[in-house]
Amino acid sequence: MQTWLVRGAALAVVHAGSAVAVAALKAADPVGWHGLEALVLGALVGVAAVWAAVDGWRGVVDRGRAWVIAALVAGWGAAVLGVVGRAVFVDQTGVSALGQALTGGAAFTALLVLVPAGLGLLVGPRLALRELPADDEDPPAATPARQAPSPRRRNAV
């Protein structure tokens, strides 16, 4: 399966599910959910950043292009799934909400995936562990900055 499809579909489901859950909580009690919205937004950004950093750390081939396409798939997928989820679980959102969700909502979700993924792709390859000496091995000897002068050879007369 294509790398971008897995990432895009998974992030679309995560974004749509969290948007529907927050909408359901706000429909039940509209006051006081701003902190939860900020936490959910931070978690969604964190998922994309960590996943992209792991891709960079593992050295996934063509990871930059995969994350750009995954961001687009996640945006449009989350838009459609979010409208369907709100229609089924929250209120009776209709097809009229799909236009706004496929333009502004999809662009916002795509940016919520693409920007942290870009940062994760920059940080990920730098997370490679350096080889440490084993417990039974001595660490490599440090070379002295200045070596002692060699004795000069005298010519015999």
C-alpha cells in the first residue's frame, strides 16, 4: 500500500474523529471547551510531527512527497468524514456543509498535517543514535593535540 495513503487515511480518521467528539461536547454544553479544543489541536499536530520524525529517522524513501500527498488526502478525507460524523452523531448537518468543509476546512486540516510533518522530517534524521562503545570495550583513545618533539639525529663527523 502506498505510504501516503496510509498516513493520509489514518490522519483523516483521527482529525475527523476528534472534530466530531469536540463538536458533540460543545453541543451538549457550549461553554468552557476552549481548553479542550486547544489540547486536541496540539495532539493532532503532535501526531503528524512524531510520525514524520519517525519516518525521517527510519529513512523512508520519498518521505517528503508522501507527506505532501498525505496532507491533501487527510484534508479532504477529514472534511468528508467530519460532515458525515456530525450528521450522524451530533446534529443533522446536511450536504450544504460539505462545500465549506471541502474548501476551508480541508485546507486548514492539510496545513495542520503538512507544517508539523515538515518539521518532523527535518528533525527525524538527526535523531539517529550514535554508536556507543560496548561495556567491555575501551573508548577510543583521544589523540593529543600536540605531540612531543622527536629526538634530533646528530650526524657523526
